Amino acid sequence: MLKVVSRPEFLPANCGLLVMGLAWAYDSSTFNNKTLALAVLSFFIITVVSAIGAQLNTLGDHELDSTEPRKRYLVEATNHLGTSTVKTALATELVICVTLIVPFLLLQPKLELLLLWLAALFLTFAYNVPPLRLKARSWLAMLSLTLVLSVLPVTFVYLTIGSQLDPFFALFLAGQSMTVYAIIIPTETRDYFSDRAGNVRTFTVALGLTRATSFAMTLLTAGAALMAAAFTFALVSKQPLLLVFLLVIFAADAYVLRNLKKLRRLSSQYEHTNESNFAEEVVELSTHNPKWITFVSQSIVLMSIVLLVAKILS
């Protein structure tokens, strides 16, 4: 049951973050067994912080999720374990996290890594737990999610291996961060009606269904353009033929954009008519978002692997 509450479905995403950071930071002249060990250790640190965040989210949304049939499994798992057991697991994971970060920083004594770790832990609690509970604070929810799910972990891995920020990496990170929140918005759309009823003011609740979906489409398009530019600059002098793999990102984004366009149309119909059948269709279409997330995120991971291979071959 603790496994359910810890949301193991996030593990592939953590692997993807490791690959992205590793691909952009890799340098054959400085990469060795020590940096490889540090990269693996950074992955475990990110994974523990992710588990803490998932459990805090489950506890924080327990009452709200009890009204959602799709999240009944989380409620049942929490009830079976008991709140005290989940809190004990959280305390244990915090100890594990500290146990991991201490030797990590001894091996790689960079102040910026400590600050990134502390920022991730703080935002993990601040997003889910009162009195801040950033999840219910509109644009602060968007900002904190983007930082925790993209900027902080990818930069953490990157600085674990690399010595300084590459402008192309910064360009990639900007695009990847936009993409991450773009594909989170349909998840917020799925929960829109329960969040609004529970007075949880997510970014989507604050913006409204139609405008939020339009914003997601804009972010996804802009994110793809920035990442494509970053990969082009990084690969053109190494293995330019490998740029053909960018088509995978464009194809994945095009597929998701088609669904977002349909979601925007349904959202607009609901907001103009307030009819329950349109609301049901919005929720039903939004439940397919895990598949959209997989397509988009794995296309970015694939392109990162291509970049890593190009660097190894050069």
C-alpha cells in the first residue's frame, strides 16, 4: 500500500530527468567513474524527494480525493495504511534523503547543489502542506510545479556532472519546462470540477478551462521550438544527420496538440452552455493525459539519448 501512495508511476519520469541532465552535461574529457557514481546518486536523491512529494500530495488531497472515483485507490491505500504510517514513512524518507545528500556533497562539494536540494524539499512541502499550500495559489502553483518537476531536478543532475551552465542547455531547459507544464494542464483540467468545488485554486481553475487549454497549446508549441533550437545548436557541429530525430518530438507534440484542440473546443462549449454532458466529455478526454505525457516526455528523452550518443562518438 505504501508503494501505491508513493506513486511509482513517476519513476520513469525521474529516469528521464537523469538522462536529460547527463546528456547535456556529458564531457568525455571529465567524465569518469566518480562522475558516473555521482550521477547515479543524484538519481536516488531525486527519487526520494519525488516519493516525499507524492506522499505529501496524497495526504494533502485525501479529503478532496475521497469525492473522486478515479482517485479512490489512493484514498483506500491511505486509509489502509493510516495517516500515522504515511507520516512515519515520510520521516524515514527525510532521514534517507539526508543520508544520501551528505556523502554526495562530500564527493561533489558545490554550494549550488545544496541550495537546489533545499529548494526542492522546501517547494515539495510548500506545494502540498498548509499554510502555504501553493497548489491552491494560482500562478504560484504553476511556478512551483515547473520548478520541482523540471528546472530543479534537471539542473541538479547537470551541475552534478558539469562545471558550468551551457547557454544551449539553458535554452533546452526553458523549452522543456514549458513543455512540462503544458502537459500538466490537462491533468488540472481533469480535476477542474472537483478542485473548483473544493476551493482549490489551481492555475487552471483561476484561468478557466478554455484559456488554460489555449495556454497549454502555446506552451507546448513554444517549448518544442526552443528545444529544437537547442538540440540543433548542440548537434550541428557534431552529428548533424542525427537532427532527423527531432521529427519524433514534432510528431509527439502534433498528436497532443490535436487532442488539446479538441479539449479546448469541449471546454468552450461547456463554458458557453454550462451543460453537464460537455463537462463529462472534458473530464473523459483529459483522463487520456497520462498517454500524452508519455509520448511527449519520451520523445524528449529519446532526443537527449541521441545528443549523448553524438557526444560520445565525437
